[in-house]
Amino acid sequence: MRQSLFYRSVKYLEVFVIVLLFLLGILLIVKGGDLFVEASTWIAVRSGIPQFIIGATIVSLATTLPELLTSAVATMHGSNGIAVGNAVGSVTANLGLIMGISVVCLPTAMKRRNIAFKGILMILGCGLLYALSADGRLQTVPSLLLLLLFFIFLAENVYSAKQSMQSEQRRTPVRDSRNVVLVNVIKFAAGAAGIVIGAQLLVDNGSELARILGVPDSIIGATLIAVGTSLPELVTTITALIKRQASLSIGNILGANIIDLTMILPVCSMLAGGSLAISAQTVLLDLPFCLAVGFLAILPPLFSQRFFRLQGVALLLVYGLYIFILCTSLG
């Protein structure tokens, strides 16, 4: 009896520690996102690079690190369902949930030249991933086409940044003291570290809680872990909205999605020995919904050069339908 009580106490203590670390992860992500957006906005203002470009490159690369690290580690541990579900599910969450929230809270105008290339590249990446994975495996050599899209994305951003900086050359430069520069560099580094460490704590301990509840890995990857690793984008989006930096928010989401679709899974395919298993759930459900929210997110601003509140509501509803179908499949 005493032994049973002892083991039960140890189990409760273990669950308590897991929940505590889970909450610590949320705290690190929230504070890290705040510091990161502040520093990124400062970089945009001082360098002359548009906030959209900053959001689509520096911010996106840093906030995508949790997805890359989680999928890479899962692949090396043989958990392909988590690796693939995380990468694809994160894109769906970024568009359906996070962009949906962003557009509902702050509908904004967006120049077509800013949204067109990256939006089309994102859709192309998702469609290509769908085609390459249709037979249930993602081979490394064909997936190099996805990496090509990733390098095109980086090259276009570098070109856009150079063009913007050249157009701003006549502007009177703003000089900051060394202390101001140092503070913002520290904010940038501390914010990025908080996001990555916090997301890792959130995913590791959130996954353990899900396992205790008996949720399968295939569902964990596309829901809990996908949303967990997307929290950096969510927090940077909310922080950007509070600071009225809508273009930074949209740029961050699009950039993060392109990286998720064109870089993470090719890397995972290499780590898996040249061939990454793709589940039927990903082919039949995850990727079709990812494409659906992609078109819903990109087509309206391509034609009207504006994001609409009704569009945000539709994104949230489609994402809700996706989660409902995914969860009911457990039965």
C-alpha cells in the first residue's frame, strides 16, 4: 500500500514538473517575442530595409528554428510522423490560426509587389511538396527542387533589401550611441534565444503531457507540436499588432511558411538516409488543408491589395474544421 502511494506521489510530482516546464516555455516565448520584435523593428528603421523584408528574413529564420530543430530531432529518433506533421501543420497553423487572428484584429493594405512573389512562392512550395510526397515518400534528390525554391526566396529578399537601401541613400542617417546599439543587439540575441529555448520546453513537455493522455504521435505532430513550434510566430504577430507593425507580422508569417515548406523536410529527408516516409494523413488531409488556407490567405490581397477581416474569419473557420476532422479521426 505504502509502495503504491509512493509511486503515485512520484507520478504526480513528475506531472507537476512537466506542467511547470511547459508554462516556463510559454513565458520565455512571450518575452522573447517581445524583445525580438523590438530589436527587429529597430534594425528596419536604422538600416532603411522595409519592415516587410525584415519580417520575411531575419525574423522568419529565427522564429522557424523551433520547427527545424524539432523536425530534425524527431527524424533522427525515427519519429517521422512528428517531423512531417510538425512542418506541414505549422504552415497550416501559421496561416489558418495566426494570420487569421492577425487579419481579424488588424485588416491592412498591402502592396501587390510585396505580397505577390512570396505568396506565390509559398503556394508553389506547398504544391511541389504535395506532388513529391504523393507516393508516401519524400526522396532527397527530388526534394532538392524545394531547396531551390528556398534559395530563390533568400536571393529575392537580398535583392529587395539592396534595392530598398539604395533608394534610401539620400536619407539623413540616424546615428545611435554605442549603448543603444548594444542594447538592441542584446535584445535581438536574448529574444531569439528565449523563443528557441521556450519553444523547445513547450514542445518537449507538451508532447509528454499528450502521451500521458494517450494521444497518438501522428496527431501530436500536426496539432500540439505544430502549434507549439508556431508560438514564436504567434507571439511575434501579436506583439507586432500591439505595436501596429502589421507588415512585419505578414512578412514574418509568409517567410516562416516558405522556410517550413522548402527547407525543413528536405533536410529531414537527408537525415532519414535519403527517403522520408510521409503518412497517409499528411497526403490526404494535412497537405490539402495547407493548400486551401494558402489560397485563402493569398488570393484576396493579390487582387485587392488588402487583407479583409472577413478573410481572417474564414481562415479561422477553415483551420477549426481541419482540427475537428483531425481530432474526430481518433475515434
